[in-house]
Amino acid sequence: MRKLATIRKVDAIRPIEGADAIELAIFGGWQVVVKKSTEITHGMLVVYCEIDSVFPEKPEYEFLRQDKFRLRTKKFRGALSQGLVFKVEEVLKNDSYKEGDDVTSELGITLYEPPIPAAISGEVVGAFPSWVPKTDEERVQNIDVTDYYKTDFFVTEKVDGTSCSFIFDENGFHVCGRNWEYKETQTQTFWKLAKTYEIEDKLKKYYDESGSYLALQGEVIGNGIQKNVYNLKGQDIFIFNIFDITNRFYLSTTEYRTLCEQFGIKTVPLVEEKMSIEGMTHNDFLEYALGQSKLNPKAQREGVVFRSFEQTKINQGKISFKAISNKYLLKHGG
């Protein structure tokens, strides 16, 4: 579960040029505009709430109503602001919390989930299978990038669509969105794509030959999905991960690409084959995220995703994270 609200130490307070009443509070790779009158200071423990946090409709959060109680990326006096900061005593009942504590549930905050597009709606048959990890990379602002300076990464474009998984296991074939499994119908988009690419047959054949069950995880984009910023006709699937359910690991970059090619299924656009991130800062990653989409050079790309080049066991933790373009977020309200 994503930590949307955490106890953080203010890493720095920085002035905003030309602004007398506001300043920037820095938390790792994040920055938030705060009023000077709130007396948020360097080194203070505070509650930091990330963008995409949705607050409960309570009187104390009424100032968020115009954004439907969701935190978005904004600019104030030219300064980027991502999130919200509270003094601990303003929103929590005691001061026994320590740095790093997750207080998302205490505040009643939930993660913003885009509405399911009408183009992919269908009858739900159950929750997303719990034995397959969901796809939700951590944002680069939340990690210590120096931990991965010796790791090589495969970099792909982060495409703005809706999550989809095709899963074959001992219980059969499952077609899922981010949170739900869908019933097979002739009109459900994910199922139409599964039929178009004959995914069930290919996963069955792979199991027969290898003894491993697989989950293909990707992004569906096109007409009726997230404003279709790429101006694509129809809908299509772009795979970004393959998870070996039987052996509990993510396929290496080479294995993932080879298998998608064998299956005749598209992968998300490649940005860089093998990249060292040594010496990069959070700001470097955010600059790197800028650019035009490889799906349509007239469209801004949403960002980039870094995944470790080698195979990753699930119990070792997947080494992956994303850098989202702030330019894209400001334009599209993220």
C-alpha cells in the first residue's frame, strides 16, 4: 500500500524569489509551498501528504473542495508545489510518532484512482488475484537514489493509460484491471485484446513447455482512455512486466523482451537499453523524465520507468521506480 501521508523531517527551507509570504519546504525529492506564518522550520518533524492523496470530506479540509479533496501538482509564484504539509499536532492526536511513520489511515486519506473508462467497463467477477503483485512503482522522489548507483537499469516510457494484467495459473485464465478481474464478454476491452493476441493460448503453451505460470502486466491506451493523449485509434496493450508466478520472480529485461517478441505483443517504448544512474540527483531524474512520447512525437510523455536489468526475486523486492514529468502533471492536472 502506498504511503501517502508520512512523518517527515524538513530537509530544508528555501526562499521563493519575489515572494514574501510563502517559501519552499523540501522533503527528499519533493518540494511544497508553505506559508511563512505556519512556522514550518528546517529539521522539524511534520506530516507530509503526497500528490494523489484524497482527503475525507471534513470541515478541516474544506479548502480542498475545489479539487475534489485531491492533492495535485501546482505552481505558486512560479514555484512548483507537490503535496501538503501539516504540523503533527494539527492533524494527529498525539506526538509519539517518529520519522518515517505511515499515517495515511489515521488521516483517512485514500489514493486517487482514475475512474474506469466507459471504454473498458465490464462485469466484475472478483478482486485482483492476491498472489500476483500489483503494478505501482515508487516515485523517485521517495527513494534514496544513491542506494542504486551500482545497479544497471532498463528505462522505458511511462505511458498514460489504464493498467491491465493477463494471468494464467492453476485456476485458469484471468483478465484484470488494476483492482478487479473481469468477466469474459465480447465487448470488454481487455478481453477483446486477449482474444486479438491469443494470450490465453500462448500462456498455456508456455506453461506446458516450461512448467511456469505467468502474468503479463501492461498498459492499455487508445480511444476513450485517459483523454487518449497519443491520439491512437482503437485500443491496444503495451506490456511492461512479466511475472513468473510459479518461481516468484520478475523476468529479466532480456527475457521479458524476448518473450513479448515471441508472443507478438507490443512492449512499452524503450528509452534506454542499459543505463547507469551513478551521480544522478532527484532533479536529474525529473529533468530526464521530460520529453516527447515515442508513441506520438507531438505529445508530451508522462515520464519514464527505471527497472533493474537483471531478474528480480519477489522476496528481494523489485528494484523499480518512476520519474513523472512535472510539465505533464501541470498540463494534465496530476
